[in-house]
Amino acid sequence: MYLSNLKVLEGEALENLIKATNHHSWQFKTFARRMLDEELRDEDQRQRIDSLSMRMDTKDLQYLRKKSNSMRALVISGGGSKGAFAGGVAQYLIQEGVRLMTYL
């Protein structure tokens, strides 16, 4: 998205975006969630969002918590060649510094 490329969302605007992910209008809520997803891909923005979330209401953070947990998990299932391949992917991600939780 255009605003994500400019990296202009900070402070109150970022807080309002987080609150909008729980808006009663589904169209607006969907737009806000897509925009927040874009922001969460940038590590600097993720850190800003994490610090903002410390001082926000729990009800406003419902989507953010769900999204943050799902984006940081890697599930490896199965054995044999599929398990070996998945293990290689996990090792690569860890070496690249990607933060994740692994469930085996």
C-alpha cells in the first residue's frame, strides 16, 4: 500500500489503525486489517506497534494479538523427506534471524 511505502504511520495514526481492526463496519475493518498486515511486515513498524500495544485497551488489541501469534509460528508436521525439507526451511529462517516459534 502507498502509506506503507512512505512509512508515515506513527503514533496516534498507528493506534487508530489498530483500533479500526475491530470496527463494526466489515468493509472498514477489512481495509484496516489489510493495512495493519502490511505494517507488520516491516520490522521497524512491528516494534512501534509492539510498544504502542503496551498502553492500549485489551479489546482494541484482539486482532493484533491473533495476527502476531500466527505470524510468528512455524508448524512442521510429518516425517521422511517432507520433515527433512521443513527442517531445512526452519534452519534457514533461524539463520536469517526470523523470529518464530517452532512446534514439532
